[in-house]
Amino acid sequence: MGAHNNYRAGTRPAPTNLILGKMNKRLIFGIMVIFIMAAVAVFAPLLATHDPVGIDLSVEARLQPPSFEHLFGTDNLGRDVFSRMVYGARISLSVGFIAVFISLVIGIFLGGISGYFGKLLDILISRFVEVMYCFPTFFLIMLVITFLGPSIINVMVVIGLTSWPGLCRIVRSQFLTLRERDFVLSAKVQGVSDLRIIFRHILPNSMAPIYVSATLSVGSAILIESALSFLGLGVQMPTPSWGNILTSGKNYIDYAWWLTFFPGIAILITVLGFNLVGEGLREKLDPRLKT
């Protein structure tokens, strides 16, 4: 019984509780940006003022500047840019979150078993990660998308399957450190299974850097999706995304500035929001950064 009490006392509180303390201004601003963008994506049907894929090829409807009728103007096909931006938030955020979820699953699984079991598994997984780092991620994604064909699903999956090595290394380093702690050794002495130790005791105490990495990765995934869509390898027309809205405006940038300005600002603010949250969490959860 005494050993059990010592074991329980040796566990650290989950880092999630640390987030609930006093948050810095960057973290608050980033959370507000993400909340607003998520609200826009969820309530897109209510916020959109026009059909986002509705085409009007009349001369009067095409390339209209921002006005009360069309808040962000219209594109070369007479489509309302504001409505396309609102629905594009759904696509861009969905790609970011789902791609990061895929990379989290792979990175946590491989990093966890590599750091906990070590030996041959650790060597094999570490060498595989090093091989992945040898390939430029964006060009690898472009290559795979070229063979599979551009679509929303393919973009999500490919970004997720190619963005996990960094997270894998973070998880591995956390497991290597925590597996030697007293509360883990005490659990092993009591005969607790490896699976329970990993998911009940080590993983919850490894979440702080995972939160930070995942938050920053969402912004990176949105940038990659926008770049792929801009190049015609991402989300395809007529489905709106911020990247392909930029594409529709690249030929008219001299006299239809709104086609590139508004999606560019949306991408900038959203990625900035996720980066601020990531930096704020890192400052909050890493005691070495506190002054």
C-alpha cells in the first residue's frame, strides 16, 4: 500500500492544468483569432451573402470592386469574393486540423514506441525519420499530389503523412526522459503493463511540447494547402479555398487588387494566430522561458 501511495505521489499533474493559469497577451490574441476564424467557418452558410460558386459572366458583374453589395468585390467569373472567402475558411481550417491530426497519430505512435522501448526499434525509427528529413517536404508533397491527383482528401492525407517526423522526435525525447523517472520505475515494479504506463503515465506528462508543436503545425499546414491550391495542385475549382482564390486573382493583380489582398490577409492573420498560440503555450508550459 505504501509503495502504491509513493507511486501515486510521484506522478506529475497533467500539463493541461497549467494552461488555465494566467495567460499572456499573445496567447489571448491568438486564441481570439482562431476562435473568430473557426466561427466564420462554422457559420459560413449564415454569413455568406451570395452563392460562393454562382457564376455571372455579364460584364457588369465581373471584377467589381468592394461595395455594399459585394463586400470584397467579385472575381473574373462574377463570383462574390466575400462568400468564397467565408466558405474558403472551412476548407483551409479543415485541411489544417485534419492534416495535423494525422501527423499527431503517426508522430506520437512512432515517437512513443521508439523512446519507451529503445534498442532496435529506436534505431530503425530514428533512421527512418532521418531519411524523411532528407526530402524537402513541400516538393515531396507536390510529387505525391501529382501522382494521386489534386483533391481535398489527398491534400489532407499527404500533408499529414509527411509532417510527422518533427513531432516524432519531440515525443521520443520526452519518452526517453520520463521512462527513467521514479513514478514510471515504481509502476514497473508493481507490474503495471507497458501499455498502461505509456498511455496513463508517460503520455499525459509529455503533452506540453506536443500541444505547442501541434498548434504551430496547423499554421504550417494551412500555408502548404494555400501554396498547393495556388499552384493548382490543391483544392480544385469551383470549391473555394483561400489558395485558389489567390490563383484566380494573380492575372488581375494590376487592377483587381481585392482578389489577392483579402485571401492573403486571411492566410496571414490565421497563421499568425496559430503561431501566437503556439509561442504563448511554449512560454506558459516551459518554465525555462519564464522571467
